[in-house]
Amino acid sequence: MHLFLLTVLTMIAFAANSVLNRMGLAGGLIDPAGFALVRVGSGAAVLTLLVALRQGRLGGFLAPAKPWAVIGLAAYMLGFSFAYVALDAGTGALILFGGVQITMFAGAVLSGRAPVPFQWLGAGIAFGGLAYLLAPSAGAPDMVSAGLMGIAAVGWGIYSLIGQKTSDPLGATAANFVLALPFAFAALLLVPALHFTYSGVLLAVLSGAVTSALGYALWYRVLPLLATATAAVAQLSVPVIAALGGAVLLGEPFTLEFVISSALVLGGIGVSVLAVNRR
């Protein structure tokens, strides 16, 4: 039950990132590169402070960083921010965590920890729901933004796979955020003109310092206790939470395509979790 509650809290934090990012971009309060930079920077500052308080000193926390974890985090942060220029909160989260599931299942197979048949069935059902959402239709999302969110999904999947092997979740998360900062600065070159408002910066700081920094540190703590396939499918609950947040806070609609897609994705989660429990 303790592990379950920690996992639920982490999923809520992930969903909040989608809503906060969309609030900033949809309202024209901040540009995507600026949001990513403030988010990574504020997250790095909070995590550095937490590590310093734990160790009693400021230095010596970069050792746990792994290059692919940093690259994965940077790809996620930047792809995530630029994708939400055109995606609704729930739709973006569904593409993101559907792609994460595929990446983590692939990682499990490549490492010799192949999921059991019913986990494959659950993954297939969830992937079918994602494919239905992206199928050409009047309600289909912008494909460029969907592609950017796909890049973010691969980055987060790699980051999560590496996180399962860390022995120092807080230190590793702090190191990854600090070393991802240069990538966030480089992204400023992709926007013709920076646009900041106090409200936009506040949303980015909240996303970086609270729902990202603390949420990801908690995720790195939970990951070693979860099977790879379980961690993958657990994250598929995030789109529904994000869609509810988007509907309540941003007035975003619940489309029929999203409802059907979410039902398939959640059904896939149920099949996969049942397979894990039976095993």
C-alpha cells in the first residue's frame, strides 16, 4: 500500500506538469523554450539545495549522473514544452506515456526481462488506443507536435530505464537536472523572440521546483521497487488525470476520440497489471 500511494502521488505530479505547461503556453504567458529553461533551472536549484542539506555541503553530487540519463531528460523536457504549443493537456500526456510504455517494454526485452504474454497483450491494447487517437481524422492532433511529444516519450523512457538502477535517487536526479541545463539554454536559439510574463515564469517554476524536481526524485525512489513493465503501464494513468485537469482548469473538451483511446489505454493497463499479479 505504501508503494501504491507513492506511485499514485508521482503520477499526479506527472499529470500536473502537462497542465502547468499547457496553461503557460496556451495562454501566451511564456514561450516553450523559456518554459523549459525555467523549469529545468528551478528544478536543478531545488534539487541541489536538497542534496546540500542532506550532505551538509554543496559539492560532490554530480557523480551519480549518467550521460544517457541527462540526454533522455533533456529530450523529454524540450520535446514536452514545444509539443504543448498545439496539444491539449490530456492528448499530449496520452502520446507521451503511450510512447514511454513502448520504450520501456523494448528496454525490458533487450535486457532479457521479456514481459509475459498477457503483458504483451496489455501493451498491444494500449498501443491500439494510442494509434486510434493519432489516426487521421477531424479531431486528430497536430502531427508535428505529436512527433515532438514522441521524442519526449523516448527520452523519458530511457530516463526511467536508467533510473531503475540508481542507488541514490535524489543525487542522481539533481545531477541530471544540472547537466540538462546547457541543452535548455541551447533551445533558446530555436525561438525567434523570447516571451516571458510573471505568471508564465511562476507556472514554469512550479512545474520545475515542485512537480518535476520532487516528483522525479520520488519516481527514481519508486522505480527500483517496480518491475519494468509495471512502471511502464502505471504511467498510462497520467493522461486521464491530465485530461481532467485540462478540462477543469483550461476548459479543454473531452472528445470522443480521446474517451475511446483512454478506455483502450486503461484497459491495457488493467491486463498488464493483472498479468504481473498472477505471475
